[in-house]
Amino acid sequence: MLVASLFSSPTTLIIGTVVGTLAPLFCWYASGNPLFKAFTLAAATLLVFRLSTVLRFRRRSVHAMSTAELLHWDREYFLGSTGFSLLLGVVSFAALALTDNVPCHIMMVGVVISFASGYVARNAGRPRFVLVQLASFCIPLILGLHFAAEPLYEVISLYIILFVVTNVSIVFSLNRNLLQLAAARKESELLAASLQRKNLTLDSALNSMTHGLCMFGPDLRLEVSNTRFLELYGLSREDVLIGVSFDQIGASLVRSQTLAPQSVADLKELCQRASELSQGGEREILAESGQTYVITVEITEDGGILMLTEDASARKAAAAQIERMAHCDTLTGLPNRFRFGEVLRTSLEFVKPGEKLALLYVDLDNFKVVNDTQGHEAGDNLLVKVAERLSRIVADGGLVGRFGGDEFLLLATVTDDASALAFGQRIISDLAQPMDIEGKILSVTSSIGIALGPEHGAEPSELMRSADMALYSAKAQGRNMAVLYRPEIAEDLSHRREMETDLREAARTGRLFLNYQPIVDARTNQVRSYEALMRWHHPEKGPISPADFIPIAEQTGLIVGMGAWALRQACADATTWPKSVSVAVNVSAFQFNEPSRLIEAVKDALLISGLSPDRLELEVTESLLIADQDKTLDAIRTLRRLGVRFSLDDFGSGYSSLAYLARYPFSKVKIDRTFAEQLTSDSPSRAIIEVVCQLARKLGMRVVVEGIETEAQRRVIVALGVEQAQGWLFGRPMPIAGVRQQHQSAA
């Protein structure tokens, strides 16, 4: 700004320079002294230089200049003005000291004083310039007055000095004013820019709001509105011009059929009431389109009205959906456990005399098989079908709910225990009827636990616990049945949970151990293999039968870790036996639920022990083959590729499908001990063993008969073609020390 002020009045600058050029010309004309002719030429040269500076600067934009460019123009102006000032000073000295021509004296004194005043006005932005220029022509003028022939000129020189001092004071005062003006202008520009930014930010904030906003003055005339307000109410910009009244906007809303006349009247009443009471309010209105608007009104500081509009349609719908989800199962639409619990509590409070409230806990048997074999979508469709059937069963006043997974709860009123069990049996029968699921016919069985209120529980949690224990009993007894709660069930469950806790501790602390029973050549009695049998000696209860703790281990998942330990221990023990003797380890069907984990457990056991894979034999039962044949077959084939052998254990105790022998890569078939018990008296048992032996030989398998306890039984199986046998006749299960001692004695 200060540099620009030097060029702010180019006309006066040019006129002054021209006048300054004519001054030495006048002195030359008046005195005839040729020296002034040279001064005139020098002044004309400086005139051209200064005109060039002014014209070139005026073509440029000051705002586009860099600091370096501004300094260049500042220096160029300073050189031109200082040179011209010095020339005028020399001319004035020459006119006063070298001539006695009074017109020349008057001309130069007048020109110098005029230029001094002009410099102060024009160059106040650069005080240093003014000081140099005043010194350039005033000092020569004062010296000229001093050396002039007229003595009184010295008095005039004193006035010139006072004039210079006064001008210096003026120039600094003007400079301060200019600096203040520049600072004020800059501050004004900053404030204007800040205000513009704030206005843009405010507009952006208002127009990006999810709520519609409008502000009315105390007279209910519009002052501010945002874009969202127009969108919600379907208004145009012409409808919301500043100053329009609330009534005009309301009329537009009625004409466009956005709001009903009554809704507009309600809004106006809300605003007037808020204004009268000086407090905000809220109202919910329904638009003609079906949208739900929540209007909030607040009072501004000047008594105006701030109105916010929220489209609450989605929020209201979501809240309703959440409410439904909190009480209903999303898949079947049945009441969930929370809602069912509320109804159960109320029902328990209003049981009529002579009636009982039956709570039936229904669990689908082997539902996981449907999910695994048919897919989760088929499983979901099955659950929906079951929910429909159960709803029809209780349609005459009962309630059915989904507890989660494949578990359902039913409430019904019964008269006695028999009617409750009959009702449970009816559910089992109805659910067992075939169902068409995605074109496939499926049948399911179910287990049901029944508890009666209030005798089995006066509180919902107590009654639920009783029904849960009855359901556990139904599963333990073989499933596909309904069981009514009895106090003994709680005792049995307590005993089972205690045993489960002890079994976990035994597995963790290494209290489980293995015994080994020999499998021998039926003709020579030579040991071919040992079957590893898991044993548990409880520190207080003594030996626990595998028939008691193995089912618990399978139901709780402990069998996976216990089975992996048995594999490692059996392989390690087998390395101390002769290389011709192998080891057989039972593998539970539950271990095949995670085939990759089982395969890794076998690999680890072989790697850690160093046992040859062909000396490890894994025994599986028919129940495994029924559950998931494809998955089981893949796992068996993977392990067979490692060199591990498989045998089918307890053959004949279940479905006894001969197809298993053809489909699975078994190296051995173990015939169940029940056939051995009837060998000497039951010809069908001998016939079955003989047929199995013939089939096994053709398939390259060995046959083992379990439970051989007498010599007579041994002779019969040898005659039938059996190659190997197992039973007390050849040895009872023994610890590893007994096995080692047996081999040492044989050696």
C-alpha cells in the first residue's frame, strides 16, 4: 500500500516534473546564463525517466507483485525523485548565488517551496524519501540565499529552515496516519473475509442439517430457512422468501397437500403458545404422504420462534421393529425367551384350582445332521415347519415359543401327570410326520422334558430348570421320548455334573491312564496287538467304569483332548514292544466332528513317539459311520494314506450293514462279544460269524471275535475261519508294566 501511494497521483507528479523542468528554462531566458541551458536538458532527461517509471508501474497490478518487485519500484521511484530534487536544489543555488536577477530568485524560491509541499503530500508514505528530497533542494536553496548579494535573503533562509522543520513534522504525522489507515484497511479486509467464511460455514451447516430449520420473528414472519426444510415440506424458494408470514407458508402447505389444514393449525397454535409462555414445545404430526414429522419449537433471544422438523418415520419404524425383535424370534415369528418368560410368569400367578400349568421343553434330535447334510437354509426351513406344527397343537389356548437353536417351549393347561405326558407324546407323534423341505422329505424325532407348575416350580426360573432337567433325562434314556420331572432326576443330574467336574480335573492333572488287553492269533495264542483301554481311578470313589465316564466325556467335548492324549500315550508305549505287535486305539465319533484336529493328533502322536504308522490301528464304531458318511470317509482315507490302519469295532451290535465293509478301507472287523456268548448253543451266531469271515477274506480284511472266555469258544471260532480273538481267555486288561513284563518273560 505504501509503495502504491507514491504512484497514487500520476497527474500531479507529471505536472510537477514538467514545471520543475521549465524552471531552469525560465532562468536561462531571464538571465541569459548558458549554465541554465544545461540544467534544462538535465531536467528534461529526468522528466523522461520519471514518466517512464510511472507509465510502466501503472501497467502492473500491485496485488500480483512480489516483495522483490515492490522493492524494485520503490528504489526506481526514489532515484528519480531524489535526482530531480537535487537538480532543482542546484538550479536554485545557481540562480541565487550566481545571478542578481530578481525574477530568477522569485521563480526558484517559489518552485522549491511548492515542490517541498508537494513532496510532503505525495511521499508521506515514505518519510525517508521526503527527508532526502527536502535536503536535496532546500539545503542548496538556503546556501544560495546565504551567498546572495541581498543581505535580507539570510532572514528568508531562516524562514525556509522553519518551513523544512514544519514539513518534516507534517510528513511523519501523515505517515502515521497512512500506517494506521493501512492497518485498518487490512483488518477490515480480514474481518470481511472472516465474515464471508462464517456466512458460508453457517449456510453449509444449515443446509447439511438432517432437520428442517426455519426461524420466525416475533411477528411470525420468516427470517431464516434451510434446504432440508424445503425438501421436507415440498416448498420452493419463492414460498420461503424472507418476510413471508407463517400463514402464507401454511397456505402453501395446504395447497400442495403436504399437510392437512388441521395440522397447519396445530403448528401455529404450538408456535403461539410457545411465544406466550416463553418456553419451547414439541408436537408430532402426520403428513399427507404418511411421513411422521416431529416438530420442536424454541424461543430465540429476541422473542422469535425457532422451529425444527425431524422426519421420524424411519426412526419410528426402526423402534417398532426393535420392539418386535425384542419379543419375537426373527426366523419363526414365535415369542422369544424374553416374551415367553413374561407370559410364563403371568400364567403361574393365575393357575386355577384343579388345573396344572405344563411347561414342555422340546428339543429336536440330531438337528445338527440336517444342517450339516442338507445345509443351513434347509435347517431354517425345518425349524419354520416345526414352529407351524407346534402352533397348531396349542392353538386352543396354549403358547409356543422358540428358546433358541432347535429348542422350543410350550405352555398348556393339564389336569394331571398322565394328561401332561399324553400331550408330550402327541407332540412327538406330530413332529415325526414327514415334512417336505425344499422338495426333500425329512422326518425328525424330538425329546421333551415336562415340568408342572406350581408343584415343580412356583417361579419361572424354577419351572424352566425342572423342565430342562427332565429334557436331559429324556436324552439320556435314548431320546425320542417325553419325560416328566421327578426329584430323582435332579439328583442324577447333580451326580453327573459332579462327575463331569472330577473328570475335567482328572484329565487336567493326568489321573487317567491306559490298560492294554491282548488281541491274539486264534490258532497259536501269539499276541498280535494290544487294545488301549482308558481307565480312571477316582481318589475317593475308586475305579470309575468307562461306561460311566466316557459318555460324559463325549457329551461335554472332553473326549477330544482325552482321545489325543490316549493316542500319544499308546504310541509311546507301543515303541517298547516287539515290532510285530501293534496297538489299537478307540476313536470316538465325537472326535470325527473335527476331522482336521483328529488327523493332526494322529500325526503328532506318530511323530513324537517315532512309531511306524502301520503299527497303529484306530477302532471306530457303526454309530460314526451312520452320522456323516462322506466326512468320515474322507478323514479315514487321509489317515490311511499315512499308513494308519482302521478296524470296525463291535460289528453286529447296531445296524450291522455289510455295505460298510465294502465302502470303508478297513483292515479288520471286530465281531461284538454278544455273538461269542452264544457260540456253543446258537447256530445262527455261528452262521453269521462264518459269513462275515468269508466276506472279509474276499475284501482283504481280518476278523476278530471279542469276548472269548473259554477254550470251547476258541475252538469254534477257529473252525469258522476266525483269525484273531480277544477276551479273558487270553488276558485281562493290564497296565503297561504288565505288558512289558509279559514280553520279557516270553523273551
